[in-house]
Amino acid sequence: MYRKLICICLGLLLASAAGAQAPNFDYGIFLTNAEGYMPNGNVYDIPCLGDWDCDGDVDVLVGVFFNGNIWYYQNTAGAGNPPVFANHTVMQADGITISVTYG
């Protein structure tokens, strides 16, 4: 994480030194659903947005730090609509919960 942050800062510094326009980032948003804020864990949870079920809209996968599980939030709104996320399900493979370690 720190390496990525250092690379971003270095890139902005080099762009500034070269006279290029630095990117203008918008404010962040908190994703919510009926359960509340998602991911509802800690600052180390890693969300990844993408069309995970190939239905044309953006879903969310979250790597959860404290137990290594992967949570899946399906977007139920459909393509072209503002996202509406279902409650999370824990990802499994062959009926066994997927768990990954940190580090």
C-alpha cells in the first residue's frame, strides 16, 4: 500500500515539475446497502469493483482483513441504473469458504 502511495505522489510531483496539469480527484463516497456501510469491517478491507457476475452492472468484492474471507455484494439495479447492492454473501469454492491470508 505504501509503495503505491509513494508511486502516486512521485507521479504527481514529476507531473508538476514537467508543467503538466495534476489530476483533479473528486470526493470519495461511502457505499451503503440495507446492512449499512460496505465494507463494514475496518480500514484494511479491500473493495474491488467490477462486473463479477457478467450481467452488465458493477458489483463489489471485498477482501476482509480480520478473517481473510471474500465478501460479494451483487448490484441488483441492472445495467445503466444507479447501483443498489444486496447484502453480502461469503464467497465459496466447492462449498468451502474462500479465505486468504494477509502479507
